[in-house]
Amino acid sequence: MLLFLVVVLVVSGVRSIRSISARRRFIAENNCKPAPAWPQKDPILALDFILKGLANFKQKKFLDGWTKYYEDLGPTFTTKSAGMLYINTIDPENIKTVLATRFRDFSLAERVEIMGPLLGRGIFVTDGDEWAHSRALLRPNFAKEQVADLGMIDRHFSDLMALLRPHAADGTTVALQPLLMRMTMDTATEFLFGQSTRTLSVEQADSAGNAFSRAFQFSLNEMAHLFRLGPFRILRRQSRELKDSHDICRAYVDGFVDEAWAWKQGGKTDGRTNFLRDLVESTDNKQKVRDELLNILIAGRDTVASVLGSLFRVLAQRPEIWAKVRAEVAQFEGELPRYDQLRDLKYAKYCINEALRLWPAVPLNGRLAVRDTVLPRGGGPNGDEPVYVPKGSLVNYSVYSMHRRTDFYGADAEEFRPERWEGKIQGWQYLPFNGGPRICLGQQYALTEMLVVLVRFAQEFSHIESRESTPWQEELHLTVQPANGVQVALTAANTA
């Protein structure tokens, strides 16, 4: 027994020496230099770093806290916690490397573990060939004819208007953000399922669609909490409420999948098509269809509503910008524009670009290194030398902080100024929809819906008045939206 233990120790030691030697060779061959490290006092768990982050989160300044770290340490720095190396970056070249150039060197990290219980094996929680299959399956369903259905978006905007007009009539304050979340849930479910949750409809206040919407939101909030806990999430047990919420979500979507299957097997008698029906034509795996629908729903609802909330909040504080939007939209004389007419709305697009820059719906992201690899910049005294990324380390990137870099966007980078987009060519320093092979499939759908809602608001309301006295603060879950609900007063255009 003693001899066996000695042999095991010797073999283990030899392997360790070889591993260290190979790592040193890799670092030398790639001219890697260390990046600055956050000055953590706790070298093991980084509790000081974690507690600082929690304090920032409670103060609704988590994202600004990260921006301050980058200002102090530079665009790339490292932290360590519980044996894990975290490389944090807002360098476009590093982000491009992770998302595109060395795409195969990285995986989705903890996303599978945290989001998989609800989202199954859909596009947002898979890698490699399985992810490629999902993307190939979904891509045709974002064709122009699907995205260009402005009438569908407008129908649900009409439901929103039914709730807003009484406030405009008597001048009372209304919280826009929760209504925008409900509207985009309604549009996303009709786009995906062919039938809407109708959460804005008073008649369906107690419907299955509302129950699904509540369960879906609870599930997303819990996912966000687990991401924030990092390696300490193993201490949090799944609650009964979370399991029930997952069951409600799956059962609701399964009902639509079953209907689509019956339509497919019954000879497609009515001839109508939608995202779901196109999907069931492409696969015989019902669970796969359900998983993909739940995955796409996250992006279809949260991205649009979050950005619109921030946009309307700032427009309520900047009447001169709102007047310019209304002047541009006046060309449609109160009518819903055609899809091809949207491209002529330059200033409205500038406003949306600027909202996506300052308040990207997904402000933070990350990837796990599946092999030893390299980032091109961040190492050495000047930060312009390669950085070694060992297998098992996590590369975090903050689009929110990168979009505020003054060397990219000028000294007024923190300000909302739509005119900065005149003649501007977008590159890797602007990533509201991610980049590389995993760039958002629904980007055009999201931009179209934002434009339609902005146009309709400009046609309906001559003034939007802010009823908030505080600066923009974050409400951070999986996506970020303004805290306090976007409290505004509205003036109908025909009473201005």
C-alpha cells in the first residue's frame, strides 16, 4: 500500500511538472504578459471584491461600479475567487477574439447550469454542433417577411394606448416600463406562437397568459440572482416556487407546440403560418421546439422593453430631442409606415442607437476558456501585449462599460446625444446585439419593433414629461432596465 501511494505521488508530481512546463512554454511562445490585478485583500475567495459588488448592486450602481474598475485599472484586469481566474475586459480586440477569432476556444460557462433547467437545450444554452444545429434551425424563421409584419406590432400597441390614453386625458403619472414589458411579451408570443398572451388586455387579466408571464419573470429573476452569486450559488437550493414556475412555463408553451403538431399532422388545412409552424416543419423533436421557443422569448421580450424604457425615460427629460423625433415622423401623417419606409427615419434610428449604446439590454457577458488560449491585448506595463488565458478561466466583458469609453465616443460619452451617430461606422466597440457567430438572430426584429413603437408614440403624444427627479438607475436582472418604472406624464397630440 505504501509503495502504491509513493508511485501515485511520483506520477502526480511528474504530471504537474510537465503541465507547468507546457504552460510556461505556451506563455513564452505567445509573448504573454500579466494584466493588472484588482487589489483584492482576500486572495482566496475575494470576499472584499464580492462584498463591494453586492453593495453596488443594492445601491443600483453595479454597472457603474464595473465602469469605475476599468477607469482605475485599464481596459483589461484580473480577479481571482475560489480558485477561478477571471479576466475582465472592455477592449474591443479582446472581445472580438473571444466572440469571433478564437470562438472555438470558449464555451458558455455557467449559463448551461443556471438557465438549462428552464431553457433546456435551446440556442442560448448549447455549444458546438448542438448550437450550430439550433442556429440553422432558427435562422430561416427570422426572414424579412416575418420581421416586416408591422401590423402585428401595431395591434398590441393599440392595447397599450387603451391603457395610456386615460392618463394623457387627466395628466396623471403612469409607469411606462411595466407596460412596455407586457406589450413586448404580447408581441413576442404572437410572433413566436401565432397567438398572444394579451397581458395588456383588461378582459384577460386572469388568463393563462398572465400566469405564464408572471412565472416566466420569476424564473428570469432567479437566474439573474444565481449569476450574481457566482461560485457561491451552490449554497442556494432550488425553491418549490421556482420549480412550479418552470412547470407553468413549459406547460404553457407545450400547449402551442401540441396545436402546431396537430396542424402539421392534419394536413395544414388553414394555410396560415407563423414562427412555430415553420419550426415544426423543420424538426420532429417536440421538446427541441419548446426549448427553442423559450430561448427566443427571452430576447424577444426583455431586449426591446428594456431599451425602450431607457429611451422614453431620457426623451421625457429632453423635449428638444422629442420634438426632432416628432418632426421626422410627421411625414407619415399619423399612418403606420411601411417596412421599407422605416429606413428613412435617420434621427429616430440615431435615438435607438444611442439608447442601445448607453443602456444595452445585456450589459454584461462572459465565456469560459475550454483550452489554453490568448487575448491579444491587456498585458504588460502599457497594456498592449498578449494575455494568457488558461483553460478553465472566465473572460468577462462589459458592453455597458465599453460603450462609455471616451476614447471611442468622446468626452461626452456619458451623455445621450443622438447626433453622434451621423456618419458613424459601427465596429466591435459597439455591441448591443453581441458579435461573431453568436450574434443575435433577432436583431432586425428588435430594431423594427423599437422603431414602430417610437413612431407610434411620436404620433400619439406631443409631450412626454418626466415625473422622476433622480438620475437613471439600474434595475439589473438578466437584462437591465431603468429603476422606478419610468414615471411620466403624457400629453395627447390632438390636445397640444
